[in-house]
Amino acid sequence: MKTFLLTFAFLTAFLVNINAQSNWPMATELKQREDLPVLPAAPEKRITTHILIWEASGEMTFKTRQTLTLRANSLIDRLPPPSFFMPKVPQNAILSSAAITPQEKSRGIVLKLTLIPLSAGSFTIPAYTLTQDENTKFEIPALRVLVKE
């Protein structure tokens, strides 16, 4: 514990209609605690991350249609509209959004797309992350479909 000594040459008191001053020096001791008070920490920002999964066949034939669905692995309280989840459309493919029924929505489907590949090869959507607000993130894994002739 640290101790500080404060010394005053004199003390002046101001009262209503009276000014008084001491004519002797004064001293007082102030003690400082070693353990300073701990201030409460700021509340942590809690970020909720939803991991979504693609449901699709791994192979398809050229110029046929396939439905791709994006499903949440957990219940989402404030679900953004399906257009929020729309990925960038790769070259040589047509992607169009399809309507989601209330039953599909209750089963966790957040986006339904129709895929029409325009060439043989590999149709790939890279993994991406979307942020709804400062506390909610959606992680979407990559999707790869082999397109045969």
C-alpha cells in the first residue's frame, strides 16, 4: 500500500458572510490500494454463424436441368429472402431461382435454383460467406457438379 502525505500551509473556509483562515500548517495522509478496482469488461459481440449445405447430384448430362437446393443446418430466426443467398453465376451455365414452398422453407431450404449447363466439364460455385448484419454470418461451401456429354 502506498502512502502520500499532503501538506497545506493554511486552510481557508468560506461560509456565508464569514471568511476564516487558519494560521497553522496542516498535513494529512492518503493511502492508495495496491489492487485497483476492476472495471467490467465490455460485453462480447456474439456472432451467430449458420452453415448452409448444397443438395445436388454430383453428375449430370449436358443441356439437362437439375435443381440445386441450399439448406440451413439449423433454424434461422430472421431468414433473409432467397435472393440474398444467390451466388455469382459461373460462365457457361444458366442459373435461375425457383419458388420455395412453405413446406420446403420449414425444412430449412433457403434457396432453390435450376441449373442448365451450357457446356460439358465441371460446373463450380466457389465457397462464399454472406453477412446479414454485424451479428449474423452465413457460410456456404463450394459446389462442384461434373457435366458429361
